[in-house]
Amino acid sequence: MAVTGTLQLRRFSARLVLFLAGFGVLNPGNCDEQVPLILWTSEGVSLPAQSPPAAGHVVGPQQLAGYLQRALRAGPKNVVLFLQDKMSVEDFTLYGGAFGNKQDSVFPNLEDALMSSSSPLVLASVSWPASSAVIGQLQDQLETSPLYMDPETLSQLRLNASSPALLVFRLPYGGGSDLMSAKEILSGNDELIGQVLSTMKTQSVPYTAIYTALQPSREVVSLSMDSGLGGGRSLLQARGHRERERERERQRKMKEKAQIYAPVEFKEGEDTCVLLWARSLSVSILRSGRWEEHDLTLSTFGEGVSPKLHGSSCDKTRARLVLNYENVLGHRSFKLIFAMNQRLYKVSARRWFTLDAVELEYDGTKATFNGSRNVYAPAEYSYRCESVTSFRWPLLVPRSSKDPANQWRVSFKDFQIQGFNVSGSEFSYASDCAGFFSPGIWMGLMTSLLMVLVLTYGLHMIMQLRTMDRFDDPKGPAISVPQIE
Ligand SMILES: *[C@@H]1O[C@H](CO)[C@@H](O)[C@H](O)[C@H]1NC(C)=O
Ligand SMILES: *[C@@H]1O[C@H](CO)[C@@H](O)[C@H](O)[C@H]1NC(C)=O
Ligand SMILES: *[C@@H]1O[C@H](CO)[C@@H](O)[C@H](O)[C@H]1NC(C)=O
């Protein structure tokens, strides 16, 4: 009786766990969707003290931008951003040795850095979408592109106190259900932070450091975009279904739009060799502190519109598409150029094409954005991306810090390009960039959510296992299990 009793209790508590997990799904706007953000400066640099928000107050996007702006206006513009996959304030209370046993802390390096900084700022709860936009905000304020780094490459970098830099270090976070490994990973991250900070010290360049995360760690579900009613599982199914619906809808819309206008086609002789399509193409220039935008879509695509393509070329390994415009942002002649290249990469034993550069040529000046590190696809496919820009989550970066491209921004929406192996005037299969928050990523998150649920259940069951308190003793009397109670 007792046995079945505890068993039922266990089942019930397992269900409770699942129910709570489901509850997390159902309550998006709850107070869990926040990450902490810690900002400090190198030793010897003093910042005007900023008062943190009142306890319990959640810092939103605008307020965060304000904090960052005030810190960067007065402080060093060499920013080291430690961006962890996930983090919640509980990570510090659990592993920070907060309950009097300091020697247990897994953050010794972080603590040292905060102690030695004159004005550290700790924001315990920054709303999650704001924190994931932190790179974009820093980029806007520093007017430089992020450099993704690891400690080894940092030691080779020459920093200069007078030119801003945004150095991003991505840090992992352990699976949500494995407490042991989360602790170890955080400890490893702290070691990396220490390593980076000591390298920065040898460079003797003052810096501002920020430690935050892309999303909270203490939450079973972090993708609650839209809530619904019903159990966790039916919600999941509904989501998956909705996701598919949305994808279908998107494709239908894409098709509709594609029927409205055909891609730009460059022909070498009889054969088409470059295809380009986008829902919108725009460029902006920075003039007296403001971005002036010019939309090129209507002069590029559409019924009866055929942009001049003189200067374009293509052969087996190189392709160059030149779109010629007039009177763009005060420039009489303006060219938007896509330079592509394809070659065999030994590592993958296949041919890849890269969009090496996007160039703007106007009145004798050339601004160049590099793209090759980010924009590529197998040579026989086309490349497609929902958003290719030079500013938010940039795929295109100015060639150098002196390049005129630094005063330009380009933005292409629903962008698709193919420069090699084009047959007819249709794109081949598209290799999608699957950037942040594309359906592909969301689908991946769904899968991991399911895994977390399963693991939580499994872990719970394992934790309930107890060693038997009696073992069968061959000499003693046999254990008898009564059949009837
Ligand atoms: C830092 O950059 C400035 C101008 O950008 C230059 O004058 C100076 O020499 C540089 N310092 C070092 C140490 O490279
Ligand atoms: C190019 O396309 C043709 C078919 O159109 C295919 O047979 C060939 O393998 C492709 N070559 C490359 C390098 O992708
Ligand atoms: C851009 O490409 C050029 C040539 O390939 C290279 O020298 C330069 O360092 C690149 N710039 C960036 C910011 O990657």
C-alpha cells in the first residue's frame, strides 16, 4: 500500500513538473524572461556612477540603450562583450557562493574585475529582447562592426585607445537540466573571462566590459512569442502546425511577389549567368549625424523596369553584376556592384561561391563591403537570405575602418542571388542563410524544448530512485511479499 502510495506521489510530482513546464509555455509575459547585464571598466578608469533601477524593475530596450550610451560617452570605447548563450540571475545566486561560502564561487575572475573597477553597473533584470539586441545597440553607438573573437586571436590584435572596437566573445551554457555541467561550464567561462581580461591588461588599452546573455537560462521555454490555451503538448503541436502554415503562407506570398516581378538577369551572349532578386534594396548615407535612405527597389525591379547592367561580367570563376543608377542621394551616377567568386574548397571537397564584396561606386569613389565570410552557398545553388545588411546582425562589413563604406549602410530584404551555373532564368535550389530568428532556428528551438521537457521528466524520475533499504539475506528468513493487503 505504502509502495503504491509513494509511487503515486512520484507520478503526481512528475506531473507537477510537467505542468509547471507547461505553465511556463503558457505564460510568456511572466517575470522569467530576463537576463542580467553586468558592465564594468578596466582598472583606473572612472565612470560617472549610474544608479541601477529599483529592485524588481525590468530594464527595457530604451532604458538599456540609455545606460549603454551614458557609459560609452564617458568611458573607453574599446568594448569587450561576453555574450553567453543563456544566463539568469539565479546562476549567480546558485553558483556565486552567495550563501557565505565564498570559496565555492565559480566566478572568481568576474568578482575580481568588479572589485577593481571603480564603477561597475549591475542590472539584474534586463528584458530578454533588449538584451539580445545589445550587439546592435553597441554597434550603433560605437559605429563599428563587432569582431567575433577567441582569446588566442585577441592576443594577436593591436588595439588602439582612440579607435573604437567591439570584441565579442561567445560563451556557452550547459543544458538546462544538468546542474553539474552548468556549474562546470560557468566556471570555464569565468576562466575565459579572466584570460581575456589579463590579455587586455597587457595591451594596456582601457576598456569597457559587458557580461550578458542572449536569453535567460532559468526558464523551460524561452520562445513564447504567442500564447494559447490548452496543455503544453497541444500547444506544441499547434505551434508546429502554425509554423508550417506560416511557412506555407510565406512561400505563397513570395511566389505571388515573384510573379509580380522577375529577377534581374544578366546575360553573357545567349545564356543567363547572374540572377538577383530582392523584396527591397536600399542604401543610406550618414550626413551630419543622420542616416538618409534611398530605396532602389522600384528602379531595379518591376514591369517595364530594366536597370542598366553595363560593366557586368561573368565567367567560370568570377561574376560581377553592376546595377547602374542615376541621382541617388545627390550622386549623379551611382553603381551597386555584386562581386562573386567560386572555387573549390578542399576541406569540403566541393565548389562554393562567395559574395566577396558589395561595392557602391559614385562620382569616382568606391565604398566596399566584404561579404565573403558570411555570404556563401554551394556553387550550384543560389544564396537566399531574409535580410542582408551592414548594420543589424551584419553580413556585410566595411572593408577597412578607413573605407568610405563606413558612412554607408546597405539593406537587402528577401535577398536572393546566383552567379554560377544558372540554367534558364530561374534560380536553382536556394541555400538559406538561416540567420537569427528564421523559421529554421525556431524549429530547432522547438526540438530542444521538447528535449528539455523529456530530460526534466527523466531527471526527476532518476532523482526519485532510492537504494532499497533491505536486501535479501540468504541466511535470514526470506522476504515475503504479501499478495493480498
Ligand atoms: C592610434 O590611432 C591614432 C589615430 O587613429 C594614431 O595617431 C596613433 O598613432 C595610434 N596609436 C597606436 C599606438 O597605434
Ligand atoms: C552545373 O549545372 C549542370 C546542369 O545544369 C550540372 O550538370 C553541373 O554539374 C553543374 N556544375 C556545377 C559545378 O555545379
Ligand atoms: C575585406 O577583404 C579584403 C580583401 O579580401 C581584406 O584584405 C580585408 O581585411 C577584409 N576586411 C574585413 C573587415 O574583413
